[in-house]
Amino acid sequence: MFSRSKDAPVKKEPAAPAKARRTPSAATLKRRHRLVESKRTVILDAALQLFSRFGVHGTSLDQVASLADVSKTNLLYYFSTKDELYLSVLRQLLEVWLRPLRGFSAEQDPLQAIGDYIRIKLELSRDHPAESRLFCLEIVQGAPLLLKELQEPLRDLVESKVQVIQAWIDSGQLAAIEPHHLIFSLWATTQHYADFASQVAAVTGKGLSDPVFFQEVLENVRGLILNGLRPRPAA
């Protein structure tokens, strides 16, 4: 019987090959992205409800997390600060409210385009009142967090649509008005029914969710604005 020398080298077994890291499939990545966007949406919706009622200073991240049914740690994974969350909500609602204005073009019939704009804005006031109230609250406070957004993208958009309205006026399709004031009036009259819904309800007992009242508001606001915009013969 042979014995192995104490100093003889020990033969090592070959190391098992390292497991290759699996690259997630396109379907897996898409599913993860949907989950992330879904969680962001839930948090943003909860934040909107609270910010529109209590303002940014009267709302805590704990309240948002509770309403969204997520942990505060999970919320902070998506939005690192309350200001970041608040700005995200404001940017989202600004995009919703300005989308109809982007559709104005000089090739359209102006009275038809403005009449459609009034209807869409009233629908937004009916379907997204919290967004309108939050935007109003931010503006009343001097837009401390949204001021840059208003000074650059919003101003550029409005100026481009002022040129469209002026082209309609110059071609004789609209009465001579100052385009900025038309845009301000359109915003004020349509968003009034969201921002001051409780006042409207106190006076009339109705709101835009009532289809009959919605149609009444639409016809009257259109009449007030469009009749004032129709070209008039020179004196």
C-alpha cells in the first residue's frame, strides 16, 4: 500500500463555471416599466388630491404615502423631496391644461376653433377640478415654484398663439381685440367653474357634472365670447 508524501501537491478540482447573468427580456423590462409608471401615477394622484386641498405647506409626505398606500421610503424612491413631488404634479397638470391651446392654427376657422376650445376647457374643469384648483392656488401665491415654467415654456406657447389670433384678426375673421386678453378671458371663464365650484353650487345648486347644466354653461359662455369676436361692419 502506497502513502502519499506530505509534500506532494494536492490536485484541485476544476472550479465550477460562474453562472452567466441573465439579461432581462424585453417583456420583463416592459412589465417593470409599467409597474414603475403605475406606482408613480398612484403617488402623483394622491399628492394632487392633498396639495389641491391643503397646499404644499399643509401637506406632508407621510399623508401622501398613506393616501397612496405606499411606504414613505417607497415614495422617496420616486420623489426625493416634497418640492420635487409638488413640481411634478404642477408640470403634469400644466401639460393637461395647455394641451388644447396648442391646437390653434391659422388655417382653422377661428370661431369654430375657439368654440371647440371653450368646450374642451369646460370638460377639463368638469373632469379635472383638483388640477385646476391646485394651479389656481399656486398662481395666487405668486407661483413660487412654477414661476420658471410660466416665464419660459408658457410664455412661448402663448406668444405663438397670440400670433395665430392676430392673423385671424388681420384677415378680417375676428373683431379687433388684443389677443392676450382673449386668452386670459377664455381661461378665466372656463376655469371659474372648477376653481369656484362651491360658489357656483351655492348660487345655482348645480355643477358641471350635471349634463343639462354643463350644456347651459357651454352655450352661454360660447355666446358671450363668440358674439363679441364676430367681425362687425365698420361704422
